[in-house]
Amino acid sequence: MLIMLSEDENEIIADYILLPLVRKTLERDKKIIEESKVRFKEPYIMMIDKALSQLAKDLNKVKREVYKQKIRFKKNHDLYYSVFVRGYEHNKKYHPYIAADWVRKRIDTYLW
């Protein structure tokens, strides 16, 4: 019997899996800017720090919701997870290009 995930559950699952990639990307970009020869680094670093602060709040919110809904994750591969929701197993696999596009769009929302 196939049990469909709700839209909210799908969003929580995607956020739980992909928001850490947003954090990793922003932290890497911040380090690159810090080590670069850009003349005025501070505005860029401050913008990234502000985005990382909001991202941390969002990640905590998602983790609380995952705990509240008793959703469990088993990482099978980079972007391939077994997700257990309401006693049923669902496989979530994100193509790297689709995940990268999602991460880029989320970074846009955090920076602008």
C-alpha cells in the first residue's frame, strides 16, 4: 500500500536534506571571500553572516518539526535517503543538478 506524503511533509523532508547544503555553500563562499583580494570584504561577509544566521533559525525550525512529526532519515548515498514517515518508508533521491538549482534559489532568498 502506497501512502502519499503531504505537501508539508515533502517540504520538511526537502528542507532537512537540502538546507545543510545551503549552509555548506555559504560557508565555503564566505571563506573564499575572506581569503580573496577583494578590497571591501566586510559588506559581503556581513551579508553572508546575516544569511547564515537566518538559515540556522530555519534549520532549527525544520529539525523541531522533524522531531515533532517523528520523521526519521537514513542516508543511503549523497542525495539519496530512506525517509520513514507515519510508519512507512519513502525513498527520496535528488538529482545533483536539481539539488544545485534548489540550493541556488534558496541562497537567493537568504541574500535578497
